[in-house]
Amino acid sequence: GENVEQHPSTLSVQEGDSAVIKCTYSDSASNYFPWYKQELGKGPQLIIDIRSNVGEKKDQRIAVTLNKTAKHFSLHITETQPEDSAVYFCAASREAGTALIFGKGTTLSVSS
Amino acid sequence: ETGVTQTPRHLVMGMTNKKSLKCEQHLGHNAMYWYKQSAKKPLELMFVYNFKEQTENNSVPSRFSPECPNSSHLFLHLHTLQPEDSALYLCASSPLGQGGNQPQHFGDGTRLSIL
């Protein structure tokens, strides 16, 4: 079955710096890769997603890149702010209506 | 407000109790999911329902019993749970249809503690 590895497990940056979180997946049939942000006491919130027919997607300060050949995808956050501090999860799935396979999460701390 | 509401938010129960978790989505989706989130482990899928029919059961013990009476409501019935079942239980929903995968939207979960 699918396996998703996520690195690093913790990441500390200064406000204004960039943060990069990387994930690898094992199932070449996976074609959908969302990223979620989870704040304390809340459920995961979708922040950006990418499909296998696209190499890069950007939404304001957040961007995701996908390398299908290498089976890895990354989340890039620029100009980080303290409110970006949270746990970030990558995930992968094969088709609609099936499970998302999650990475173990990255705890991002942005200090001012 | 995520559009997916879970109740209760917190639940403490003994191992011999029977309780139910409830999830309701107001997004018009037709797929619903139960996930388990334990400390230091990835979110794990438990069950998937598409158009009210269960399509995935991820080898979940029978002490967890899901019910999906319609596309807007999902329940997780609990009985004779074990201490290792203490976790955050998350419900999610997504559309199904043309265009491949669609985003799953999560509720804020039920924090379950087994005494």
C-alpha cells in the first residue's frame, strides 16, 4: 500500500523567513496531493493541493511543487508569520472517495 | 466554521460503556470518512462511505461500528473500548463525481479518553 514520508518533523524559523516541508510517496498511482494545516484543538484544514498533471501551484505565500518521477512533493511558505505556526500534514491518494494517506506531520514554529 | 460538525467535542468513557460519535456535514458532499489521530502517529483511515455505502473498512476492530443513514450524517458507535483507543476521532467529507479527487474537509474532531 501507499506510504508517505514527511520531513522534517519539527521546523523553527524566524518571522519573514521561508519554510520548506518535503514529502515522498511510494505508490506511483497516487495522483492527488493535498496539504493540511492543523492548529491546536482544531481539525486539519486544507491549505493547498496539487494533482499529478501539474508540476507547481501557488496561492499567495504558499506554493506546492510535485516531481512525479522522483515521487516527492514539497510545501513552500514564504514570508512566514507567527500565525503560520501549526502542524502541517502532507497526504496522497489514488482516486476520489478513497483514503488519504498522511505523513506524520511537521510542527512549524515561527518566532517574531 | 468548516461545514463539518462533530459532537461531542470531548468524551470520557469507561471500557464497558456504549457511546456514539456524531458527524454532520453541510457541504452537499456524498462521501464521508472516519479517521483516527493518535499522538505521534499519522492520521489513520477507519471507514469510508460513498453515497451512504461503506466502501472501505481499514481492518478496524468490531468494537467500532459505523453508521451512515444519509449522505449528510455519519455516526461511530463505540462499545467495550480499550485504553489504546483514546485518540482524536476526525470526520471528513468530500464531493464525489467527475474530475477525479476532490478535497476532503475535516471537522474539529472528538477527543476520546478511555478510562
